[in-house]
Amino acid sequence: MPIIDTYRNNVTRKKGEISRLMEQKAKEQKKIAEANRKIHSAQRQMKSTKSLTTIQNRQKDIYKYHEDIAKVENKIADIEHKIAQREKDLQNEQKKVSNEEAKEAKKSAKKHEQFQREQLRSLQNVNHKLVEHSEAISKLQELPKEITVLFFASNPRDQAQLSLDEEVRSIKEMISKSRHRDVVNFESCWAVRPGDILQHINEYEPTIVHFSGHGSDADELVLMDNHGQTKLVSMAALVQAMSVANDNLRMVFFNTCYSKNQANSVVEHVECAIGMNTSITDHAAQVFSAQFYSSIGFGLSVEKAFKQAKASLMLEGIAEEDTPALFVKNEFNASDIFIVSED
């Protein structure tokens, strides 16, 4: 869940707390009104009687009612103190929401600048197109008959729960329908902790490493500690881990929020990577990844698979087609990178 949604939920919760406290205060004020009514009734009885006993009894009642009022007033004062504190908390949470909205606006402004840089980069690569194409053909002939996609899933209990099992199901289903389904080996690892990453990479020797779960806007991957709680892994640590992975590793897929910088950094060590420009919803992540692996399973290039995955979001009416970003190592071109052999 994006951090701004957490702040918005906090705002809603604080407003609810204030509303409940106001209701409590109103109930206590009704008690004071009722006590005052009884005092007035007792005073009228004292004026209308000459019985000393009745007068004394009513005086005792009035004294008790005043004591009750004092207790209720103390309780109201405590409630008002809580209301003041909740209102202060509410202002803080509203300020956080405003700050995050400002960050989002700034990120949107930078997206256009990045698009222009990517366009320039594409134009610069045109001069090397023929050479790269020739190299790609040679590499295509050397593609392995079987590839492994290693799916890392981590969903700490203290984070918003994601439907990662649905994503795995969708990917497996789409791969099973692809032309080269028999050469795509899909392995999933759950409740991943930092120490599991290299362990499973060494065990499965994947061609593609796929991270699914939460990410932070500080370029961190959200994994789990030994107690199932959040364990943040820095971008530098992830890049280092990918740099010393198996020789078969060609691609890293970060299907997590705010993972653009992670993907951009890791292509120093692998041919290509996918990350997210901003936060991505659960459903969008499922649709995008399932179509991407389906296209890879049909023997399409990484570039075409990426574009088809974006198109699948549009076909589903999910307005997040600009969230995924594809990064390629300097000497490569996405249109010439094929993960699965056509043979």
C-alpha cells in the first residue's frame, strides 16, 4: 500500500475517534442536565412542604446530585482533553497527506523529463542497431532450452496484505497457455527473508528473478524478518546481491511500488530489468506480470513482451500503463533480447 494511503487511513481513523469522543461528551452533558432537573425538582418539594424530614431528605438529595455533577464534569474535562489531542493528531496526519501529495505532483512533473531522456537514448542507439541485431541473432542461437523464473514473494504481517497468490496463479495460468510453456520453469518462494535471496538463487540458478510485494519510496524492498514483520532491504544491497548471482541471470523484475531506481541500477549487472515509476495496485501488478510472462513464453522479445503487458492494462481498463518502466544495459537493446528460444 502506498504510504499516502496509510496517512489517509490515519486521517479517517482520527476523525472517527473524534466523532466517538464527541458522542461520549454529549451523553455526559445529558447526565448533568438530568441532575440539574432533579435538583430543581427537589428544591420545589422543599418550598412546598413544611415537613422538616422531607426538607432534610431533599437537601441530602441535592448534595448528592451536585457530587454527581462534579464527577461528570471531571469526566467531560478528560474527554475534552482527549478530543484536543486527537485534533492535534489529525492535523499532523493531514499535513503528512499534503506533503505526500506534493511529492506525487513533483514525481509527475519529472516523468515527462525522463521520457524525453529515454527518447534521446533511443535515438542514440539507432546508430548501433545493425551491430546489436547481429549480436542478438548469435545470442538467440545460444539460448537455453529451458529457463527458470524465480518468484520471490514477501508480505509482512504489519503491511497491507497483497494477493500475491493470485499473481502466481495468473502467471502460471498464462505461461501454461503459451507456445513454449514446456521450457519455462516457474519456481515460487514465499515469506522471503533477506538471507533467502542468494540461497534460492544458488539453488534454482534462475534466468529471471521476480520480486513481488511491497516497496518504499526510499528505494527499499520490503521483506520479512524472523518474526514475520517488515525488514527493509536497501537498493545498494539488492544491486550487490544481483551482481554476484548465477551466470544464467539475465533479468530482474521488481513488481513492487517505487522500484524504478532499483531496476535502473541493477542493469549494470543484468541485461534488463523492470521496475515501477510509482505505486502500483494489486490488480494492475497481477495483470501486467501475467501478460509479460505469457509473451515471453511465446518467444517474443523483452521489448514486445513489455509493450504487450502495458497494452493488457489498457485492455482491462486499468489506467496504470505508465507505471511500469523497462531498463536495459547500455550495450543491449530490448528489441533484440529474447529469453525463450523459438527452436
